[in-house]
Amino acid sequence: MSRPDSEATPPLQEMDPLFSIGSVARITELSEATLRVWERRYGFPRPARSAGRHRLYSQQAVIQLQWVKLRIDEGMQAHRAIDALQQTPRATAVATTLQMALPPPTKAQDVGLAALQQQLYATLLAYDGAGAARLIEEAASRYPMATVILEMIRPTLSSIGDAWHAGQTDVTTEHFATNFLRHALVDIMRTSPSAYQVSPVVLACAPGELHEGSLLILGALLRQSRWPVVYLGQTLPLSDVPMLVQMVEPALIVFVAMSDETALALADWPHWLPHQAANRSVHLPLIGYGGRAFTETPSLVGRTPGTLLGWTLDEGFARIHRLLLSLNAIGE
């Protein structure tokens, strides 16, 4: 399914100046002094001024600064990086900058992070929520949050589930540990950097689906990449989708199904959306899906309308990221 036109998803563009110089310094990892020197010496960036004469930067300016910072990190001198920015198509600059937000490719886990992950697992089994929170905070101070999500929280969530299935832990312990990690992921979504001002991604479990661990991880990764997310969680009735589309106008709705039963229930979603197409003021979102149901029973893919986003969570995140880049790229 494709979007009828580009109006459904506002492009990343020059927007009202919203960011203070302190916020920009934190986002770009460029000092406030550097930003002032570049403005004076190179005329870049060109912030607006508040009524109190404080500098205010647009989202586009932040993206351009991130692009320049990336070039400097690669060894280019600052003035040459700023000159290069003026010669770079804006869409290319944005795509390159946003790729910085992608978590690193899966690789052998860092020894220090592996140790923290094992401590987190043991701490949760001991019902020590405060200790678990401290471990995640420590990891976040040493590693990118996307890495903490993928290499600390995700394997711990998986290990807790495996231990319960193997009879190595009881239901009470499993509930405590998984609820703690769910809340941690929700908190990461809540405290992630401000989102780009584009149409959001809706994340929901298929009708009847209660397992939302992978969906929470996906939401946290997308928010760390600064994509706006409307997180709905467990068992979304398909009858609610038309109102959701009308109210939220999402760019993409992502469903997760972990069992054959919930995947088959999801297959009926087109029944609830056709009438929206007649309303020119409401544009249909892309519909994507994934989850263990499709991995274990690939034949379900042929019975489910929409787009399989990937066989793994990592593939799904990468594809969603590319789709959003494509939908929101800046033209010349």
C-alpha cells in the first residue's frame, strides 16, 4: 500500500526555532562556545533570537550541525565541513545524519556490557528493582542507549522468559522482572530526544496478542532515533483502526503477532480501512507487521496483507528506519 501524496507526512523542513543553544550543544555534542564561534566566523548556523535575545535554533539547523559534526569526526576541518554542507543536497545530508541514529550492527557483546547484563539478570531474580535501575543507568552512562537496549535489556528480557519456560523460575519472579523491563523501555521512550515533527509510527499488538516485549524494544529504538511513536501495546481491536487513522494520521502502523491465532486475526485489517480511501482528507498509512508467528510459520506472510518488515527485530527496525527516511526526505 502506498501513500496517495506527500501531504500525509510533513517533510522534515525549516521549522519554527525551538531549541536553545544549550539543547543544541547536548544534541550535537558541540560546545556552546564552538557554536558561537562558527556563527561569528562562518555565518553558520544562523539562529533566530527570542524576545530576550537568546539564540533559538530550528530542527533543520540541528540536523545540519549533526552532519558537520559527523564530517569533523571523520577528519575534515571545521571550515571545510561547513563549506561541504553548502554543496551537499539537503536530502543526502539528512539521510546521512539520521543514519547516525541507527544502533550499531549486531556483534560480539562488549565484555563490560555483558557483565552488566548478567548482573541485571541476577538482580531482577533477587527482586532488587532499585539495583536493576542503577545498573541500567550505569550502562547508559558508558554506552549509547540503543546499545543498552539491544545488548543489555533485550537479552535479559529473553533470558527471563527462557528461564520461566524451562521451569527455572516461578511466575511471580518472571512477572516482576518482565514488568520492570517493560517499564524501563517505556521510560526510555518517554525520555528520548525530542522527536522530528513528522507523522508518527503507531506500534500495536495484533488482536488478542498480549506479548509486547519486542514491540517495546522497537518503540525505544525508534524514539532513540528521534522518530515520533504512538505506542498502543497489547491487543488492538481492528475496529478501532479507522478512528486511529483519522485522529493520528500515522505514516506507518506496525503490528506484532507472536502466535498463528493472532496473525490470522490481523489478516482482516483491510476490511476496516477501505472507506477511509473515499475521504480525501484522510490518507491511508503504510501497514507493516512482524513477530515470531511469521518467523515460525512463513506461510502466514502470504495470508496477511501489508508488508513483512523483517524476520528479526533488527531487520524490522532497519526497514522502518529506511521507510521513514524515504517518506520524510528533504528535496532540493
